[in-house]
Amino acid sequence: MELTLSDGLVRAGQRARERFYDASGYGRVENGGDLALAPVEAAHLLYRGDIDSVDGMDVRSLLASAAVSEVAFFVYKDLRDRGFYLTPAREGWVDDPEGIDFVVYPRGKGPWDDAVEYRVRVVGERDTVPATDLGDCVLAVVDEESEITYLETDSQDVGGTSAAAVPAVAGDLLAERVLCWEPPSALYERAFYGQRLDDDGAVQLSLVEAAYLAHEGTLSVDGGADAVVERGREVEGERFDRRLTVYSTLRDAGVVPKTGFKFGADFRTYADVDSVDDLGHSELLVRVLPADHRFEPRDLALDVRLAHGVRKRMVFALVGDEVEWLSVARLTP
């Protein structure tokens, strides 16, 4: 069967419809009944030996041409090998194709069914990905050895029941923290602010904790909340403001954020704190980033692997006019 490539599509004619579209979900049927294939689909059919050539090109020639992305081909082949039908994300072929490469259907279903399992975006390991392009899609990362890592990205709901009231407390602003010498017991034991110096007595607060409490009118220090924020900016630069925004958003949502330094993150979070004595495991690792951040797939894979290893979920807090929560996890299709 000879096929022709023109205007970014491979035309296969009416005779190919039953064999490739009706039986296996390849391509799209055009007006008049001809079958049109995306070049990556044609490359896969060439690889399988189901067609002979496209404009005289075999699979080696087609993959070497500008018509087909090799990383897209590797992902397409892998998903087909896993038993999925999928459609290249082209205007008029799938709903909302912007920002993705493939729509993948549930096993046993195809483009003629009204069901979608995954929306897939393909990148190489050296590409960068804008944070705004993620969420409600699967990122398929093809590494230098052509192994594929699938990362599920989605919006994350953040909320909890940790909302213990804290009486007024005074503290001393030190170089990189605030020390409360005579804190109410609820500060640490119920609301889980800071760390105790000993089993009881003084509590040391991080600057981000102190800035939040001072802004809420709970903590009094010389110079007030402005002094704490200014110290935070001296220590961390503009990153402090982003972290304070995220910290405040989490606390206001009933979630307790604590430092995530041991895990290479900004915060670890506890959604339901009644008492420090009955504290469970933290649920999320949160990394704070500007909304216009561009991810490197290697860093994403590292964060997700670490979070999985400590039984937590990796969440990125993207700070712009508001905080957007992006959850990323490893996926096996």
C-alpha cells in the first residue's frame, strides 16, 4: 500500500479505513471516506510492516525526516505496545489539543468512543516545561536511552482541620528566627508552631511562622510584622515573600506547614493536627515556585521519586496573583 504525505498528513485512501481506523483506531476519516494519518501513526505502521512506504520512504527515512519527532514516536509505540489506542492531538481530531501530543483512550476503547484515559505531553529529558502547561495531563519524558517515565500532573486540593486558636505571645527577633521564652502551651502542643528548646518552656519559631503570627496579631516582637518580613527578605531575598504567601494560604486552609528541608522541599504538611502527641505522618511535600517557572524533567523526576520514597505526594505551589497547586506523581499506564 503506497501512501502520500502532504500538508502534514499522510493520505491512505478509502481502502485503508477498515483496516487501520475501524480495526485499530489509527487516523481520522476525512470527508469522502479517505483515511488521514498523522506522520507518527504512519511511522508506526511502517515499523510494524503494515504499510510499505510513504512517498517512497521506509520507516528509517521517515523517522529521520522533519515530519516525525523521534520522542513522540517512542511514546506512541510504547503506549500501543501497552494495549492502548491513541490519537495525535490535532485541531479537529481531539477536543482541546493545546499543549498535548496525544489523547489516550481506555483499554478496549478508541476514537469512536466518548472516553479519554490520559492526555499526554511528550518531552525529552533535556527539554524544559512551563509550569503553566502542566495539570490535567501526563508528562511522558523520554530519556537519552529512550526509556520513558510517565508523570501524572493534576491540580491539588489543599485543606484540613488544623485550626487551633493560639493566645497572644511575645518573642525576640534573632538573626534567623524568633524565640518565645514564655509561650502558651497551645502554641506548640495544639497548633504545632515552632520547635521547643527543651521538653517544655521556650519555643523557637522560623521567620515564616513568626511573620504569619505577627501579621495575625498573635505574636508581638519589636518592630512588628514588618520587622520580621524585612529580616526574612534579608535572609532569603524575594523567595521569602513567596514562601510566606504559601505558608499563609496553607494555614488559612487548616493545614499545618513545617519545614521540608530534610526532604529537599520548602514544606511538609499536616492536614489534621489535634495534638503534637498524636501527630501522624505528613501527607504532602511542597516546593514553592514562581508561576512562570520552567521545569526540567530531571528535577521533576527527582522530586517525585523522593516524595514517593517517603510516602508523600509531591506538590508544587505556583505563586502568581494567586497560589496554584500542582500535584505530580509517577504513573504506570
